Amino acid sequence: MNRFPPFIETALQRAHSSWQDILKQGLSAVEKNTPGYLDSLENSGFLPTQGRLFAAFSLPVDQVRFVLMGEGPYPREASASGYCFMDGAVQELWSADGLSKPVNRAVSLRNFIKMLLVADGYLQPDDTGKDAMKRFVENSLKPDQTFIQTGQELQANMIHSGFLLLNAALVFRKGVPAAKETRYWQPFLNTVLEALGACQADQKLPVTLVLWGKMAERFQPQFEGAGYRIAVSEHPYNLSFIGNGVMQSLFQPLNLLKKPV
């Protein structure tokens, strides 16, 4: 398939030029597997809106060091940013009581931040509740502190660290089960991951595929031993994610909660 629906062509313009051929190959694989699917999206009210379907591909191919695979976009227009896990509705991260109300409502983001704080030694694994967060703010978030303040800064830090923030399903549609949407997009994801692995084959350190949750775990058998390192965990909306040692070891060296030096 050489041409795609106009809304797809428009959305592709937001992706970095190094991804263009790969994304088009992936879209052709979707159309081959499910003819008419891409056309059917146009008037379906899918999220994300504003041409952000491929926003995650803003990082050049050769700068990707991690692929963070989530499940699908947030089911709210303001939150669905086109980046896996990044809630576009979250501005401030902190409040006087600990985490801001928007972060506490975004359960996965809340647990992710707490996991980072445990990994960095600011919280104890068995004490991550409201009182512990309030103590952290009082003791560590000083006027001259070096912690980031917003969700946008967290996203920027992750991208700067080489994260491709990708969902197993690129769209959310009311009435369509997430597992079904993921199956539609699997040929696209397979194409992207195979191409990325091939592009990075000469790198000394392989790309790490970070799989969160059951839908993302589907990709483990196919890509384990295929040029990727694999790091698997429960989805961050589970409280147990905060104490996940594999995730703590992976993220601790990246200093994602600190402002760039």
C-alpha cells in the first residue's frame, strides 16, 4: 500500500524522518492483515486526537536505547498524548502533601514515580503512602532542589534517555476491547521492532524492550534473543510495581526525576 488515508499522512508528518519508511511499512502490514482497518479509524472518534497518532516516534531511530511498551492510549482526550504512559493532562507533579492530585488520579504514573523514589532511596519499599510522600516533599523538595516539577519534564527526561514510548495499540476507541485493538496493531509493532533491532545491530549495547502488563508481554517470545534485552513487569497500575526490583535496577541509573545537569 503506497498511499494512506489523509489523516494518516498528516499524522506521519509528526514522526522523525528516520522513521518514515519503517512506519509506512508497518502501516502496510496492518492493511494487509486487516484490509480497510485504517480507513475505518477516520470517523471512529479514536484517541489520540490532533494528529498525535505517531507522536512517540519523535526520537531518531539511532538514538533509541529503550522501547517502553504499554497497553494503549488513555481513554481521555486531554490525557492521550501519543506517548505511552505520558498523561498529557498532568502538569505539576508535586504538592505540599506529596504528589499532586492529577498524579494521584493517574494511578500508573503515581506508582511509577514512587518506584523511582524507592530506587533512589528517598522512600522505603514498605512505606510509600501519603505520609511518606509528605515527608519527602518537606525534606527533599527545597527551594534549591534539583527535582523536575512537571509531567512534561519527566517525558523530556525519558526521551533524552533514549526511550521510545510506545503502546501495544496506538489507538483507543470506545466499545473496542483493548486486546482486540492490540491485535490490529501487532503487524505494525512487529515491523517497527524488527526494523529497530536491525538498525541497532551494530551498537555495543542492545536496545532494552521494557514490557509492562499482559498485552505488552505478548512481544517477549518473538523478540527475546533477537537483538533485544527484555525487562518484564506487571503494569504500573498494580501497587506491587513500586517494589519491583527489576524495574528499580533498570531505572535507577537514569535519574529521571532530576533536572538535567
